[in-house]
Amino acid sequence: MVVIQVHRRLLHDDAFGVGEALNEEAFGTGLVARGTHYLLGGADGEAVGRRSLAGQERILAQKKMVQPWTFFTALDKDMTFDKWQKKYNMEVR
């Protein structure tokens, strides 16, 4: 069994370190924590498929943290994709 605590809201101090109630509010309502959890399986050091558990974690972290950036630019009316492709460099060196 896996238990994940994302956010807790308490009206009284629970004696776990902060010394006060955990009753955070924004705009008159309690805060809501939203997120996505990813669960990877396998023994540490054991290869799952062709990647170790640490390798899977690293690749997942890279995919989530280094997502593609999208940029937009205004074009002249007579600019076609072929003209744009010839005028601008589209790769990082």
C-alpha cells in the first residue's frame, strides 16, 4: 500500500513541528494542492527492460522538466513556410 500526503488542513496544532494550526486560506476557502504523481516500479539497481530504476527516474524527470518551448512570430502576408525555413535557422548547435 502506498500513501501519499499532498496537503493537510488542520484547525488545531498537530504537534508535528510548526507550532500552529494548518488552516491556510485563499479568497475565503482552504488551499487546494493539485499535482500529478508518477510511480516507477522495480528494485533499485535492477534493470527494468533496459533501464535501471534510477535511469527511468532520470528520463522521466528530464521529460517533465525540459519540455519543448513554443514560440510564435508575426509573418508578412507573402511569407510562405518555405521562405521562412530558408531565412531562419531552425536547429540548435
